[in-house]
Amino acid sequence: MSRAELREAIVRPAAADGLIVERSLTERLLDEVEGAPGGLPMMSHALLETWRHRSGRALTETAYEAAGGLGASVVRTAEQVYGELTAPQAELARRILLRLVAPGAGTPDTRRPTDRAELDFGSPADTRVVLERLVRARLITFDDGTVDLAHEALITAWPRLRAWIDAERDRLRVHRSLSEAARTWQGLGRENAALYAGSRLSAARDAFSIAHDDGEGHRGDELTALERQFLTTSLGRRHRAVRLRRMVVAVLAALVLLATGTAVVALQARATAQNERDDAVFGRLTAEADGVRETDSGLAARLDVAAYRMRTTPDLRTRLASDTGRVLATRLPGHRGLGSSVAYAPDGRTLASGGHDGTVRLWDTHRDRSLGAPLRLRTGRVGAVAFSPRVSPRGGDLLVATGKGGGIQLWDVRDRSRPRALGRPLVSHDEENVVSAAFAPDGRQLATGGDDGTVRLWDLSDPARPAPLGEPAEADGSEERSVRAVAFAPDGNTLATGGYDGTVRMWRLGGGDGLAPLGKPLRQHTSSVWTVAFSPDGNTLATAGFDETVRLWDASDPGRVQPLGEPLTAHTAPVMSVAFSPDGETLATAGEDDAPLLWNVAHPAYPQQLGEPLTGHTEAVWEVAFSPDGHNLASTGADGSVRLWRRPPTVLTDFTNPLTAVAYSPDGRLLATASTDDGLIRLWDVRRPDRPRRIPRTLGHEDAVLAVAFSPDGRTVAGGSTDGTVRLWDVSAPERPAPLGEPLDAHDGGVPAVAFAPDGRRLATGGDDGTVRLWDVRRRDHVRPLGATLRGHTDTVTSVAFARGGRILATGSEDGTARLWHVGAGERARPAGDALTGHDEQVNTVTFASDGKTLATGSDDRTVRLWDVARVDRVRPVGEELTGHRAPVRSVAFAPDGKTLATGSGDHTVRLWDVADPAHAEVAGQELTGHLDTVTSVAFSPKGDALASVGYDLTARVWPLDTDRAADSVCARTGGVLTRAAWAEHLPQLGYREVCEGR
């Protein structure tokens, strides 16, 4: 942080609480903190202690000294807490604090957020006391089950902890690897392949003095129960292998004259040893992937591919399926030091990045390589870069960089490998840093904002000699005087600025007269505004800053800008950049919490986060920018790297409302999705499942759509709505869907369930009125009821499904039961036996396997049950209930071959189950993650090579179940991530392997 930013961090929070910071204390803190490693958190702690030693409303230098100063206050608190503990508690505190440290390997030691369960060793009562005291002293934090050091500075500032770390460094590294490996072993169902072997096992045994026979030792009590079991089991496995080898040796000695037999045994032993080595390598790859997944999703995905190149497992099938749905990044080398700015050229292929090393670099984003030598801003570090628009006189071939000392430099970049500087650097803004720049939409003007507190306009009629337009406009009222952001509205008549004083200001361009203020400054932000951006239509303005929030504004009337909805608070640190996608439906935000976020802003008053955070950067992200086609996002930041994030085409985000249902056409060419408040069914061309294409025309209802189904010939779509109607649509020409007849008044209340019979002649519907109805749909434009209404359920019918042959119908209901019905053509519909009552709560979903002999039901009780329905008069449950979801099961679907079951849940996940033997069904791999809200519906493609899911998070996802295709997708989007250097860092004991050939 700059000195001005540090001053803000000292003074503003105190002022917000009605306190005054003595000027001399402010200056002393600035001198001590500026440039000091870990200085900011130590300053926070020192200020807290100063507050405790204050007298009245003033935080004084005297109180600061009484608290112990910058480093000593943290140390004093730590030593005081440690000294108050009993001897057993003090030892326990040592172990707990060491668990919260990740020892560096040639890099600084860092904090290690840890699950509370990992601290379950020693006396539970003492553990509770120690944790409570450390939390109360603000030395550690406890949040949502995770324990963490409150200050990274504690690692370097507290001599006692520093000594513990130095004394235990090697053992800590062994311990961290052991913890990750144990969790992976548990997650894989305790597979032998995930156990330790070889040198890793020996190192762990030596570090904790564990013997395979009893699992105890003088250091073994420092392990959790899971870690101890993992290590003991690994040792036991090796002991058995040693005994086996000894037996082999004995046999070889006895059969030395039997050369042929000896050769066979030797080959078997050799194969066993090779298998063990392969198991160890495989386990190490998967363990390392799990270890970095939360902080670098791209690296984790590449490691998943590396493991898959060794063997295929259900676990890897699901890992890679989840990986394909993430926004993954290619890493470019970037800058020496902080990367401050990125911008795409209008051609979408060229990217510019600027850094505090004083350089501007051009990149070919199609080949992921640099273009020519770096450009240099002569005045020093670069604050901002921007390309002129395509419609400008130079057609997007003008590049500007601004930065230190008021420098502004323009280049002609028509020859990307040899850009030509236009004139000498312009020195402006009273030689203060120029931190933001933006071209007008027509490219004829440039706006710049700087640390002199002004925004300035420049005439670019002659780019070699930019000329000022009007007088500089004062756009920041703080003492620090800094305009952090400028942005033109698309009409070119309005400019928005963000200031260090926490205001957003609107300006009207007055021709050659410069800028005139529009309306009053917007003061909803409570700290410095760091970034502003207009949506492509100009109706929405996004702003963000050091109050850790993003705000959206209705800017349709620039003179009367109004807030839209509540601020976005997902970031946990200052937000430094916002950017709209070219279609205006997605917003990217990024800041000091290292991980950019994407938001669906199609309805800007109701933004919705899209997918998981984009992890990979290791420090603050300073700027993000969308490519002109919106498919990619570029970012750079304090770690110096430039990352190109490729948005997965299999995650469909073209929605403005929660989704309720999804269905494939029988030929696999179309996918239909249904949504709530907009009352729409959307169609997607999925002939290429890796690149679904939205069909522009939609199928409209008057109210929310709850259910959707294709007819067996794929020519008709049926939708059920909350208004009680069912509508049929002719989709034989998907680009021109047409309604068939009038809407059917099907039920009193909503219609949450529809299904076609296999012969396509009948349609079943279930309603909020607790009834089931059958319809004759042989004439799609003249549908009529078929037989009497089916009654038996006492609450909403949530799901209906026909068995193969169409003679049996299954229904599920909020009354907690499922029912079977005889509905054969030409016979009177009637119940088939008693209700199925295995669930404890409402049944949300029912479906038959393709052979019609097994029924699956999912419930609010979080379980799935399988039923043998080969004889509908003697239905019985099969095997144990399937558990694992942590919220209601909303949808179930069988794969076409009937061997796999998919389930979607309110826990935001999709799970796959191996049901080839229904009596012994088991989970198949890990849960599929990516949805951020309830998964409402799942459906397999007719070939079984893909699975579609939809949810309340406004997304639909197509998960590839062809693992080769999934691996190729990961490789195509993660270049430069698993380099030889990265391999050596994460897998030092394994030789480098080429994972993605040529990528």
C-alpha cells in the first residue's frame, strides 16, 4: 500500500468510531509500517492495544508506547496468554499454533487455515480452554469451523513461535503432507492406492515414531485419529509387503535350480514393486491436487489430468468433470513485481499489461506468448494501460500507458511486434502519479485521473502531441487527493470518476470546455472508491473500493444516478477492479482477496454470483478485463503474473431467474431448460456437448415454469406452470418453435410434474392439488383428458414418471409417499398396491431405470431409495438408503444403461452412484461442484456421455462424462500452470512428466 493508503487505514476506522489519532502517532506508524513485511496486521493489533491504553477519545503516542509499539504489542499479548497456561495447556498451545503454520521451502512461512477437527488431540477440555484464550486475545480466529492465525506477522514477530518453527521445520513439512494425504485417503473411501509408501512413509514414521503394531510413540500423540490411522495402516501395508517379499526370497532360494519358476516369481515381485511405486505416485498426485484446489484451481485441474494419465478411476472421472465447469486460467510470466493494469485490443487477440517494473508488454492471447520486446514508460512504474476503440481514427491500434511522475505515453501498435512511440512522454498532473486512463468511445479524447486529485481531458487529434481540453477538474475532496478511476459512458457525453474521498462523481463533457459536474457526488461508499465501469448500454454503473463492497447504480439519467439493490459483499478485502462483459450480462470483480468473482447482472438490481471464485493468483488482483467476445477474462496483480481465464462453454449463464427443470430430446440434439419468474423454456443445440448453442426463440408461459419434458419423437415440448396450465410446443424446427393448441387447464394450483408415455400418445401431469391426470395427446393441437383424475396422494404431486412400456406410472408427493399406478392403454387407471412409505419427509422426485425393474426416489430427508418394482404388487426396497447429500434431494435420473444414478440436491452438488447392482449401490467418485445454490433438476444425455443440471443459481451446466474429453478441455485452458518449476515445487520427489502434450 502507498503511504496515502496507509494513512487512510489508520485514520478512517478511528474516525468512524468517533476517535482521534494523534498526528505524531500517525506519522510514526507510517514510518514504521511502510515497507515492513507483515506491517499492516501488526499495525492493526498495535492500534487495538493503543485503544485499550487510551485516555478519552484520543489515540496518542504515549498510549502506543505503553502498548509496546508495533511488534512488541503482538508479542506482549502472545507471551501473556502463553504464560497464563498450565504446562499441559502450554504444550497444547505450541502444537495448535504449529498446526496453523505452513513452513516455506525457500519462501516465507505463512498462515495455514485449519479445520477445527484437525485440532482434536490431547485433552478436549484443555483444547477448548487454549482455543478460547487464543481467540479472546485475537491471536487466532475461528470462523465457520476454520481456525487461523489472526496475524501472519505473528510468525515473524514472536520469537518463541519463530523458535518452535525453526526447530520443527522439517517435521512440519512432513506433517502437512501427512495431513493432506490422510484427508485424501478418507475422501477416497480409504483406498489402498492412497496410502503412503516408500520414502514418504519412512519420513512420516521417523517423524512421529509410529510402529505398525500399536500405532503409538512419543510423537504419535500429536496426530489426529485420522492421521494416526492413515499412518498405521500404511505401515501395516508395508509390513505385509515386506513379509511377502521375504517369502518370495525364500521361495527363490528354495527353487534356485528351477530357472523357469524362479523367473516367474521374480517377474511377479517386480510387478508388485512397480505397482506399489505407481500407487505411491498416483496417491501423491491426487493428494497434491486436493492440497491446492482451493488456492489454484488451474494447477489442481492439471494435476488431476496427470493422475488420469496413470489410471482411470470413478474419482478422477468426477474430479475432471468438475474441473471442466470451472473458469481456468493460462498463466503468462507477466512483470517483475506488481502488475497494475490489463487491457484487450479490439481485435480480441492482443492483450496489453502494465506493471510497476515500468514496462508494458503485449501478448498474443491465441498462442499465449509475448509479442516483441517490452515497452518502457520512461517516467517509471505503469499505473494504467488502454487501447483505443475499434471505431477510433486509428482503429484500435493506439495504446496508452500512464504512470509515475505524471507520465502519459502513446504508441502506434499496428505492428504488434514493433510498436512505435508517438512523441515524447507527456508529463502532467503536476508530476503526480497518473493511475487511471480511458479513451472516449470514438477514440478522439482521453481522460486521465491522478494523485493530484484531478481528472483531465486530452484531445488526440495528433496522438504525438495530446492537447488539454479545458481546465483540470477537481474530483477528490480528501487530503490525499487522488482520482483512482475514470470511465466514459458509451454515448461519450458522460464521464464517471472514483475518488480517494469515497465519492463517485458524474461529469458532462462540454466540448472544448472540459468537464462540468453532473448532480451531487455519490457518497454511499464508506472508503476510497478504486474502480468504476459502465455497462455497454450505459444504463448501469458499477463501482467498488476499499470498503470491500461493489455497488451497482441506475445511470440511465446521469444527472440522477440511483443505487440498484444492496451492495455486493462477497469480497473479504478491498475491491480494486470491476469490468462488464461486452453483452452486459456478466460483471467481473477483483481485489486484495486474490480471487476474482463473476456475477450475473442481467437484472442489475438482483445480481447473482456465478460459479466459484477464480483462484490462482497468490496476491492482490489489481485489474480485470473481458475480451471483446466475452469468452475470456484477463487479470494481473501483485504477484506479477498475467492470467487468461477461459470461461467454460458448458456453463450456461443466459438466464435472469432461477431454473427449475432440464430435459434432453431423445435424439440428444436439444436441451430444454425451464425458469421461474420470466416463465420461459429455453432451447439449446447440444449436438456439440462441449459447446452448447442457445437457440434465440423461447417458449413462453404466463407464469413460472416448474416442469419440462420432450415427447419420445422429440418434436414436442410440454411445460407445466404455477398458473395450473400445461402448454405444448412444436419444436420440430427448433429455430421456429410454435404453440400447439390452447393451454390446458390441468390442475388447481401449480403443475410441478409432466411426463410423456413411451408411446408418445399420453401425457401425465401432477399438481399442487394432490392429483394426477392423464391426457390424450395423439392430436397435439386438440388434447383431451383421458379417464378419471387419479386421487390417492394427500398433498402436492411433485414428480411423475412412466416405466418402460408405459403401463406403470410412478408418482411422488409432498405427503412423503411414492405411488405406482396401472395406466395401460385401454384400461382403467388405478392404484398398483399400497403407497411406498420408506422416506421420512416429502418425496421430491421419482424415476425408473431403463429396464423398468428399479425405481429411484429422492426426498427432503436427504436420502435416495431404490425399489424393486419388477412385480408392482410386491414392491420392496433394495439395499440400504443412499446417503451423502447434506440437504434435500431434489432430482434423480438414471443413465441410459441403468448402471449409474445422478442426484441433485439443495447442498448445491450433483452426485453419481454406481447402481449396477442395486442391492449394493455405492457412490461413484466425488460430488460434482460448481453450482452455488440448490440443484433442482438433472438429466443424462441419451448417449450417457454428458449430464445436465440446473439450479437456483441462474445457471445450467453440462458435465462431460467422457473423461478423455474432460482432460482435453482442462489442457486447453491451463497453459503455463504446471511448469517444470511448479512440478519441482509441488512434487519434488517425482520426475517431471509431460501432462498435456504441446500445451
